[in-house]
Amino acid sequence: MTSIIGPQDSRRMMWEMTLGEFLEAAASRRPQHVFVEIAGKQITYQQFMQRAEQTARMFQRLGITHGDRVCLLLPNCPEFLYCWFGLSFFGAVSVPINTAYKRDETAYILNNAEAVALVAHESLRDVAEAAAGLAPSVQHRLLVGKVEAVPGWTNFSGGIAETEISPTSLYQRGVSESLFHKRGVRQKASPQDLSMLVYTSGTTGNPKGVQVTHQMYVAAGQGFAHWTQATPQDRFFTCLPFFHANAQYYSTMGALASGGTLVVADRFSASRFWEQVRESRATVVNFIGMMMPVLAKQPPSPLDRQSQVRLFYGSPAFPPEFLQAFQERFGTDVIVGFGMTETCFGTIERLGQPRRAGSSGQPRQHPDARFVNQVRISHPETGEPAGINTPGEITIQNSAVTPGYWRNPEQTQQALREGWLYTGDLGWLDEEGFLYFVDRKKDVIRRRGENISSQQVEEVLKRHPAVLDCAIIAVPSELGEDEVKAYVMPRPGATVTPEEVVQWCAQHLAYFKVPRYVELREELPRTPSLRVRKDLLRQERADLTQGCFDREKAGIRLR
């Protein structure tokens, strides 16, 4: 616990800090240690804090104040981090925007957040300009990456340059005499203030803005450093987008909490992944969804065990035979957990402790014992606590739960009830508190009186040697309720027939879970965090059963 960044006053709750305090505490410990490596640049803790201070003063010079929202339409770049921390110094709120969004999607975020400013990368200027034209609240536009003047835009680097610190300033005197106490750069921010609005992927309508406070980020970082037993020598590798909570909570805040180094790639590339990891000397990697199966299906290489990665962390849980093969091939440990944007304190497997096949671990613990995290299963209709080994909705209670959705009282009331976060995910707990995820409530398929987990069918299909990825959804049945449809994406250079898909599933699943419909696809629509957009698959055409393989029409009988 002593190695994890926290307040100097032990009487304070360890997680009750602002991001500014948290960064200052880390920078004061090891100012010359590298905090961020990105795009060939090394940025020490001291340099990062200085640049974040300059960014804060630039925004304040524009008139941005405590509580104002500033949207960030940026890829993985240092400027994203400077803006996030710089705005947090004085209590303003960052609002990252998915870089895949087009004009109307971007304009929706700008208007919903009532953003007073937009920071955009030059590669995204066309979308940013068009969207800002539809958002009357946007008063300032800042452009990252352009040297020459662009009409209507302020050059971000130029704005930073105007706030250069004099040679006798901050770091000549020492971090302890920083802006927080001497220079008046920030208005007072509190741990309960918002640091960011993280908009969800919007799989059920318009995206919702999850309100993330300073103490949620601080607790996340402290927790992740604790769960991974991190030290300042650890190097946290992420190829996930900064606008996604995953890269924020775990890689960025975990590195900061441990005093380690954040190593950033622009995006996930299966063919380049291990080369990037080896060259960066990464020790901890955070993964999501399809990354693990995709990496496992890459051709074997003599270099497979040549990295320094000691630990992979992510979700979901995988079959034990898959995990064992992955760990042996790549020479690394793997732990999984359950978390979400609304709180990263769900469950996790514990290093050096017994694990359960198919489980996402036990409730996550904070290094400060005063932090209490509870996970329970509730009846999906009544909300009453369910018994052991009884499926229901996963609900969570702790000090790092979102205060709600931005200007969305209906969704907030639905998710937050009597101090508990209702996740919208189904699962069950065993007698020792291990969580077993079942499915999203909306993705459970009801077929002829049986409930079917789409995730379970997907896990079986992904084990087929010719299948790279897949998605299972419900489609209407002529008999009422649902039928099961599989979208199957073969591995490059491999072939698989719908009949093979059906036979494979029939070998491993009860007959009623085997897909009736199969559609082969070269690509599947995805969020930037690589999750399949099932909502888009459902919207592709009026009748999703037409134009695809139907095992009943093909005469395949399973019993």
C-alpha cells in the first residue's frame, strides 16, 4: 500500500483526491521518471505536469472555468492527456468524442454536453468543423497538429507556447511549490467534482454521458496498481483509445498510481502487437474482447515468448483450456474481471489466489481497507437480492460509482437505486463470492421457453479453428419468441461453411442453443473498443432471416 500514490495525510480516505493532487504526488516522488511513452516521445512526470499546467492556464485564459465542458476529438496523442489533466486542475470537465463519429454524431455530443470549447486533431478537422457549426454553445475551437494558421481555429501548440513557464518557475523551485499552492492556476476542485463525461457507445439509442468524478479515477488507478501488484518499474501498454474508459481507468491511472510508465500505441494491430510490446518492454497489458482470440490465432512464432509481459488483464472470462494454451504459448499470466464505465470496481481474479473456471473473480478490493465494495445479484424484475447460484442482475455498491448520467434523470433513476448500481448485466455468484457473467439483459435470447446466453454460444463458436470472430443475436420466430442467428467471420485464408458452424455448435451445446440461421461475413461492425455493434446488425434490414443459411430449410435435424 505504501508504494501506491495517495495523500500525505493518512487520516484522509486514500481515494479522496483530485486528479491534480494525485499527479502532483506522483511527480514529487520521481520527477525524472518517464510517465508517458507515445509516438516515439518520452515524457517525464515533471515534463508532463508542466505541460498540463500550461494547458490549464491556456484554457483559463480563454475564459473556461470550473464546471465548463470541453470536448476532445483526438486520437491517442499527448494533447489528449494534457487537456484531461489540465482541465481537471481547475475543475473543468473533459468530454472525449469517439474519433469514428461523423458530423451528426459529433454534434450530438457537443450539444448534449453544451460544450464551450472543442479541441480537435487536424486529421479530424472536417468533421469537427461541420459538427461545431451545429453546436451554438461552442465558443472556442483549438486545433492539434497544424503549424500554419487555420481560419476559425486556435493553434493548440501556439496557445501552449504563450504560457511558457519562466526559468525560475515551478520546476526550478521544486514540485512542492507548484500551481496548486502558489500560482492560483486552478479554482478549487474537489474529489467529488466531475473530471470527465464518458459517452457510452450508444447501442440502444443516443449515447449516454457517464459522469466520472476525480475520486473515481483515483480509486481506479490505486485499485489497478494494487490488483496487478505494480511497481514503478512496470510499463503499462495500451493500444485502446483514450476516449474509452478502459484506457483511462486502468492503463493511464494504473501507471500513475504505481509511479510506472504508460506506453501508448495508436490502435490495436494483431500483426504488429507483439513487436510493439517487445520494443516497448511492456510488462502489463490491458486487453478487451476479441484481442485475445485474435492474438491466439496468429501463426506461431519463435518470438512468442520473447516479451517481458508478466500479466494480461481484461475481460471477459475465457474457457480454461484457452487460457492455459495462451499462457503457455506467450509465457504470461492472465487475469480477468468484470467492470464498466459506471464503476471499475466490479470483480477481479486475484494474483496468487485460487481461481474458478469461467468466473470473473471476486469483488475488487482497494488498498485502503476503508473502501468497501459489494457485489450482489438482484432479481431482474423486482430488484430483490437473489440467492447463491441464482442468476439475476449484477448490482454493485462502492465509493467509486458514477453519480449518474449527464442530464438524463430517467436513465440515472433506472441505474441507481437505493445506493446500488444496476448494471444491466446478468450473472450469478457462488458460495465464495465468485462472479459468473451470463449476458447483457438485452442480449439474452428466449427460444421456445429456454433462455439462451448469446455470449455462451459465441464462446463456443470462437473456439472453432477457422472462426476469427462472431456475433449471436435473436431474430423473430414464426412460432413466437426468438430464433438464434450467428454472424460468423472466418480467419483470413480459412473457410468455414454454415453446415460446419451448425455441426460444431451441436457438438458443444444443447440442441436449443444451436443457431438456426448463419450468415458469413468478411467484417463485423465494431465500436472503437472492438466490441461488435449488435445494434447495427439488428438494423441492417427488415427481415434478418432472409438471404442467409437456414438449417431447418437445409433439413438439418438435431434430435
